[in-house]
Amino acid sequence: MRLYNKPELLISLRNNLRANGLSKGSISYKDLLPFDQNHYHGTEVLDLAMKELNFLDQNINSNRWTIQIGSNLGGCARYLAGKYHLNILAIELQNDLSQFASELTDRCDLSQKVHHIAGDFLNVAQHLQENFYETIFSWITILHFNENDRIQLMKQSFRLLKVNGYFFCEY
């Protein structure tokens, strides 16, 4: 199911990158911040999440694994990996968004920290290691799940999270 049935999101991002001299070559996740934070309150809410979770120690974070449900263009994942050194499994339903997000992540030299998967979280989760992830994040995406699927999402998330892990969502 395409949630954004218009190519405007990718076209707009490509145009912004071109207009700012960022369409080719290596870039920093910071270069993308004005263009790839497609959720409420930008990086401020990401920093707040890290503070609330007490995930401010980058040395500890380098061993932490996190899932982002509905990673869109990968902006949140790149930011959390770049600034806080988290390892992120970025799951996005729409293949075109996931593919472009992966390309941007490669250009930011963060592909060792951010791993993009195109697919439905409810299907992908069945193949992931149980009791492995410290945190699961979802910014806005949970709104796209119907009530029954939300229940399944919570059950799968609980199965994937370590004991005392965190499920952090914004909706």
C-alpha cells in the first residue's frame, strides 16, 4: 500500500539537494537535516527521546540496536546514528523511499550504522531476532496501522525488545 501516492516527496528532495549543491558525492547527515525530517518537531523531538531514554553516552550507544518503524527517507535514522551512534534497522513500507534513503545513507557514510529494509513491519518483524533490540521508534507511522494491526505491531515489538527495552512513538 502506498501511503504517499505522489512522487512529490522524492522530487522535492532531489530538487532541494540539487539547488543546494548536494546532489552528488559525499555529504553529512547534517547537510540533509533541512530536507529529510518528515515528522513533527524535527530533530528537537529526537534529542528529547534520547534524553528521556538516557541514551546520551555515545560509547554505550555504539552497541545498541534500534528499529525505526516507517523510516521514510531515513532522516531520523541517519540523525540518530550520526549524532548518537545508534545502530538502526530502518524499516519502510515503500520501496522507492527506502531505496533513496539507503542511497543517502551511503553518501553520508552511515551504512555501517543504518540498515534499510523495504517491507511491512508486521512481515519483516517475523524474521528478526527476538529479545535483541533496545528500542523501537515510530514517528507518526503508527497512525497508518488499523486497530488490529496495531495490536500485532505491539505484540511483535514486545517480542523483539530486550527485557526493559523501550517502545517510543509519536502520533
